[in-house]
Amino acid sequence: MNFSEIFKQSNQLCRISPDGRYLATCVQYRLVVRDVNSLQILHLYTCLDQIVHMEWSSDSLFILCAMYKRGLVQVWSLEQPDWHCKIDEGSIGLVSSRWSPDGRHILNTTEFHLRVTVWSLCTKAVSYIKYPKACQKGIDFSRDGSYMALAERRDCKDYVSVFVCEDWHLLRHFETETQDLAGLEWSPNGCVLAVWDSCLEYKVLLYSLDGRLLSSFSAYEWSLGIKSLAWSPSSQFLAIGSFDEKVRILNHITWKKITEFEHPATIYPALAGLGLMCVSTGPLTVGGGPMDHTTIPVVKPDLDRANPKVGVSSLAFSADGRYLATKNDNMASVVWVWNMQKMSLEAVLEQTAAVRCFQWDPRRPRLALCTGTPRLYLWSPAGSVSVQVPSEGGFQVHALSWHSNGDSLVLIGKEHLCLCYMDTEDKSTDSNIWTK
Amino acid sequence: MGDWSMTSPLGVSMENSEISSISRVTLSSSRQNHDSLYSSSLPLSKSSHNVLSAFCIEENVPQCILYINQELSSLGLASMCIATPVEATLNSVPALNAMYELLQAQRRSQRSLEALEQDLLRTSSTLEHLQTGNYRLKDQLELLKREKSGLHEKERQLQLKIETLQSCLKSEKEEIQKLQNIIAGRASQYSHDAKRKERECVKLKERLGQLLIDKRDKKLAIDVLNYLGRSDGKRIQWKTGKAGTSHEGDMYKSLLNDYEARQQSLMVENSELKKVLQQMKRDMMYILSPHKPCAKASPGDDSPERGFPPAGLEGQDEVGECSRENLDQSCEKAREQLTYSIRLQWRRLKNHMEKLDSQVSLAQTQQQSGSEEAVPREVHEEEMQRMRLEVQQGKDFIHTQQQLLQKQLNSSFDDETAALLNDCYTLEEKERLKEEWRLFEEQKGNFERERKNFTEAAIRLGHEKKTFEEDRAAWLKNQFLNLTPFVDRKKYSLSDSQSALSIRSEPELQQSYTPAKLTKSSTYNEFSTTYSSISDGLPSTTELYRTLHLIQPETRHSKRGSWQEPSSPIRAENLFGKSKCSVRCRDPCILSLDKDGDSPI
């Protein structure tokens, strides 16, 4: 495993382009684009203010830099460095900016969620979408980029609008049976839209692309409900993490619960009948004996306060859909890996510090996680590794993101970043990097 | 009598004797009264004084005879007889006869009287007994009544408690209801407020939007150097109705594609399952059909195997054929048939498996118990249950026996019992017991060793004390003799005292400890017999013996040494007493030993 030298960045803004060739980083008001392999600076752009948000277009030709305080968005082109585009939202303000999947439109959400402005870079046309709902995840594009679902709130009722991204044609508009819609997410095949209610009520609604309600699911009542939701890459499973420290898995045929994964504080590897991974390297500790059990440190949350630190807050399926990684907020130092074929616990990765971020390798069943320490942890079914990041200043890894070919990893610290190159055992996959 | 019956039943015997004596007294007095009545009835013709002194005197012989005759006749005793009425003289023979009869009668009456007295006594005692019983019962009744009332009181209190609790519950329920109502009210109020706020918010937003639009925000702008082409290279299309319909079409197309893909996958899955099913069927048929010859080949399990009907197998084959045909079709009927046949076969397989299971268990039992007839499973299980029970009982029995044995061993143990045990118990148990005994002995040995150490320490302490006292005495003597003017005597006495001290020092110590050891050894002798009977050569006891033997000669030796000078035995004894006292005061542990040791010395 090799590490690059350390570069500066600000606001943790470092993104590898979708085609995997460039690395864009923001340093204050400057945007730096490097070659991923050589790390040579290819382009340097200067924005009007400190950059708050940065995003690659899907074709890796443009970079969007947003400066929310000023209500400004600047777009840079890689092919034509002297091309420039500046979008000013004016006095109405700006809270969020994003690319449309075609990379030719920019969607700006104004302050107070007054409207969503769609700017076209092709025609300079502006369209407004009124009544967007301010919620956890109010906009979602289908994976193939053809549809956009938008949560709306009108007359104290929740609606979902489905737009065709090609020409922003409103395809469907329907009311949802939610008290207070919290988010929506397309299935990876783009045919089912999962809509969930706010945490006050456990409710998941599944809508077909044409707006029909396929099914609804509620595990319990009168208690804080859904905290996170994730589709499996095959659209076969829907994993729902909730405040009751459980993950429920729904199937795509009957939309009923197949199983639920609990996150107990005491694990009996032998009783659970699972081969927990024994990790000897670094501070990763996992009990692997036949009858001994591991007790996981649990932080008792203050349940009287709003948004208590309890429940499953992050869920991620591996790229092949075989594993599901979860994190329970009151066991912050532990990541749980579940086997989706056996529907059982595969491994418990207990760290010494709270896990900040974890992400699956986009190519292999390999999980990378960081805990805000100068170490990188990797788990795969074959075993676990922890690696010290070599640096003088004590580089602490706060976030990480994989390169799309899974061979390298961007480690993001507070004000620095560095690249970590995996030892590629199979060179054959390297040639075919981006096949989307 | 009534007063006596009040007393406790414990004193009954004593009372009885009293009662009897008193009753006799009363009876005798009554008899006297009776006599006196008799006598008083007599003097019709006589003066009472005379009568009292003598019934018959010289003068009134005939009258007396007459009178007696009359009396006798009235009593029905040989009326004609003692006197001829004319002469009024005593006819001696009948008179004597009459007297004899009278005496007889008197004796009889006496006897009956005694019997009656005894009866009376008995009845009185039974009466008393009954009375005490009655009293006791009354007491009991009283007690029970009191208890009853107490219970009633308790019940009443509990009832009260229940009532209060119920009222509490009711009030709590009401409270809950109230709170629920409040919560519901709050919730509705909250939702209403939220809606109101949201509406206001929407209104504000609208207004803001309007204002912004009215203001014609100059800043709101896009500044692009040149327009970009679409990412797919197409030209931009105008929004038309056609576009809308085409989008719809696309949407449905994608949905359709999804459904088709899903159907395809399901089809594949279905066919896979069908294949698996078919495979399973074939396997099942394979398992079931060649089983017959297989079973026949094995001679042991022949008889039960024959129970499996060959007709059923043929039928299965038929069903199998038809279901196989059906598998290729995929209509409702075929499916029904398929499931039916599968179920049928499955049931058969299950039955068969059960049979096989029972056969296997039977075979096992047969192997174990030679040529035993095939027993049905229930009977077998019952048997098992019974045997388990028996085993349990046996275990219990053994346990109790062990306990008893243990007790016996602890209390008294001699050669006889050892022999008995040898007879009674199996070698195994004996071994175990030995083990336990050895453990126990080891513990005891340890304990003894500790005790020995302790006693040794005490001895040492005593030694030290003695030497100290010796020193002191010498010093005192010195002091004293220095004061006296007799210098020549001083020397003698000094030597004397020294000798006395030398005597005093050691035997005194031995005195305090040896007796204890002796007693101990005696007790150990007892124990040691027990050990030797059960387990010979226990190291702890031998050790103990050895140590004891070691100590005993030592003490004797020292004693002998000390008693070599018989200068003043009395003083020495006195000193013993003193020293003993002092040791006792110092050490309570030695006190008990000392006491034990007093008697042998």
C-alpha cells in the first residue's frame, strides 16, 4: 500500500472525476485539478469567493463550484480552460446547488426552499420548480439519469413530482400518504421510488415510476422511526435503518420484511453461528473464540432530547450486493457487516474511536473506514488491515472516498488530503476502469 | 372434685391418690353414720346410754333374742331358728348359723362396697379426665375463636386495602385517561398550529417570491461564455405535446422492461425450481424403489421391511410418470396435480423415514439384548422410562446408603462395621470412600500440624515466661537474702531455691502441655483404628503418631531431668498450680487442654 504526498484542501472538498482521471480539490477560493496518476496540476481556477460546494459533471468535463453565501455558482470547463460560466441567484439566496445527470443543467435550491431554479447551460433558459420541500433528501435522480423525483409540500400535504430530466417535463405528480415526508430514493433500476416519513412515524411507501403505490411498510408505531434507508445494487433489497437499532430488509417482490438485523451489545459468535473475522492488526478487535463473547461499548443516549444518538444512521451495500455495512449511533466505534446471502452477521469491526466514515470499494467487496485517527482500516471477507498513514504532522483521516476503479482511495483530513494506492493483485481489471 | 379437675392433667395420678383417700374417709364416715343410725334405731325399749354401751345384758336376754330373731326373720335369714318363741332362749346352732350367714353377708357387702368404691374411683377419674379434656377443648375452641376473629380482622383489613387499591387504580386510570386526552388535545393543537404556521410560511414565501419578481432582481442572471451542446450531441427540442406522450411511452417502456426482466428472472428461477423438484422426485423414487431389494438383501431387517407395500411403490411410479409429464405443461390443473403428487410422495417418504427410524432403534435394541422380539416403539419408550426411573431410584438408594454409612463412620467405627462394609459395598464405592477419607485425613493432618505448631509456639512462650520468672525469683531472692543478716544460710537457701527453680521451670511446662497431648493421642487412637480398617497406611495419622511419639519421650526425658532433684516436691507442686493458672490466664486455648489433662496427672 502506497501513499501520496499530502496536499492542502479546504472544506473537505476533494472529488475524483467520474471517469477517474482527475482529482479536483478546493483550497479556499481556488480550484485545483490534478491528474490522478501523476498528481500534476492540470488546471487552476480561481473563484470569486471561498468555495463551499464542488461537484463534477457526469461527463467529467465541467466542475461546479458553489459559494452559497454570495448566492453564486461558477462552472469551469476542463476542455476549454478559458470558458467560464457564472450563475447568480441574486438576493433570493442559495442553499444547495447540483448538476443534473446530463451535465448541462444546474439545479439551485434557493433559500427558504422557495423554489428550485433549473439553469440550462445549453440554452440559458431558466425554469422554476415551486414548493420544494425542505427535508433530508428532497431530490433524487434515477441512476440512469432520466428521471428526477422531487418532494413537494403544498397545502400541508406532501407530493412527489417526477420529472423527465431530458426536458424537465413533469411526468407524474402525486400525493403521498405521509405525515411529513423526510426523503425519497429511486431504486437502482429506476422503477421504484421509496418514500419515507419523518422520524416521528415509521413508514416507507413504495411507488412505481407511474405513481402507483406499490406497497407501504411500517414496522412499529409510537416510537421514533426511520433513520436511514438504502437500496441494494440489484434493487432486490431495501434496507431500512431505524431508531430501534435494527435494520429491516424488504424484498422487491412482496415488499415484505425478509429479516431484521439487530445490533446487540453482546455478541456470541458461536451462538450466532457465524465466523466472525479475527483481526490481529492494529486496534481492530473482534472476538473469535468458540464460546467467548464480545461486549461492545454502548453510549447511553439521552432519549429526552431531540435527535438522540441512537439507531442505525448509515447503511451501505457493497458493490456486488453481498454485504451490508451498518453503523449504530450509540455504538459509534463499531461497524457491522452483514452477509446478504446468508442473511446473517458476517463481521463486527470494533475500533478504538468512533467511526467517522465508511465506504465500500466500488469494484470489490472491500470496506474502508476511518475514525479520525491517522489510520486507515480495510475489511474484506478475507481479513482486515489497518494502515498508518505516513506523515509528519499526524494526518488524521476524517473522511475517505474510493476511486471508481477501486485501486486508490482519497483520504481527507481536516485541511489536507492524500491518496492511498492499493496493491493491485489483478492487473486485468485496471484497463477497464470506467464502463458506465 | 370439681376443684381438682381444674388442675392440670399432669398431676392426675397424685390427685387420684388423694381423691381415693378422701373418698375413703368420706365413705367410712358415712358408714359410721349408718352404724349410728342403726344403733339409734334400736333403743326403743332401752335407754340410749345402755344401748350404746351394750346391746345385750343379763336382764334383757330374751328380749334381745326375740329382737334378733325378729330382725333375722325380717332379713330372711333362717327365721325359725335362733330362739323358740315360747321359751325365748338361745338356740345355739341356728344362732351360730345365723351369725355365720350374717358375717358372710357382711363380707359380701363389704366386697361389693369395695368394688363400688373402686368403680366410683374409676368413674371419678374418668370424669376428671373428661373434664380436663373438655376444658382443653374449650380452651382450644377459645383459641380457635380468637384465631378466627383475628383472621376475620385480617381479611377485613385486606378487603379494605383492596378497596383502597382499587380506588387508587381507578383514579390512576382516570388520570391516564385524562393525560391521554391531554396528549391527544395537545397533538391536535400542535398539528393545527403547525399547519397554520406552514400556511403562513407558504404565504410569506409567496409574498417573498412575488416581491423578488416585482423587484426584477438584476443580479439574477447567468453569464455563459458560449452555450454548450447537449451531452448526447442532439439538438435541443421544443416542448410539445408529442414530447409529453413520448415521455409517457418511454416511462411505460422502461417499466415494461423492468417487469419483463423480472418475469424473465422469475421464469428462470421457476424452471430452476422445477428442475430441482424433478431431481428431487427422481431421487425420491430412486430411494424408495430400490429400497425393497436392498432391504431384502440385508437379512437382519427383513421382517419389518416387508410391511412396506409394494403396491404403493407402483402407484408412486405411476404418479411420478404423470407428474413428470405435467412438469412440462404449466397450467393450473397440472400444477395442482403436481403439488398433490409431490405431497403424496413426501408423505410416503416421511412415513417411510419414520419406519426406518424405528427399525434402526429396534435393531439397536436387538443387538443389545440378543434375540428379543420386535417391540413397538411406545412399549420401548415406556420401558425406557421405567428403567430410567429405576436407575433414579437406585441412585437415590445408593445416595442414602452413602449418607448412612458416612454417619456411621463418623459416629463409631470398628472392625465389625468395617467387615460389614466390606460385605455390603462394592469395591468401587469403597475406593471412592477411601478417596474421600484420605482427603479428609489430609485435611485433618494439616490441621493437626497447625495445632502442633501452635502448641510448640505456646511452649516456647511458656519457656520464655518461665525463664523470666526464674530470673525474677532469683533476683527477688537475692534482694531478700541481701537484706537478711544470715549470710551462711543465704548461700544454702540460694542453692535450694535454684534447684527448686530448676525443677519448676521445665516440668511445669510439660505439665501444661503433655496432658493435652496424651488426651489427644488417645482420641487419635480411636480414629486411627477407623482409618486402619478402611484405608491402611494413611500418611497423616502415621505422621501424627510419629510426632506424638517424638514429643512424649521428650517430655518424659525432661520430666525425669527435672525430678532428679527431689529436694522440695511440695513447693514444686505449688508452683505448678501457680504456673498453670498463669498459663490459663494467658491463653484460653490451652485452658481447655489443661482441663482435659488434669485428670491423668
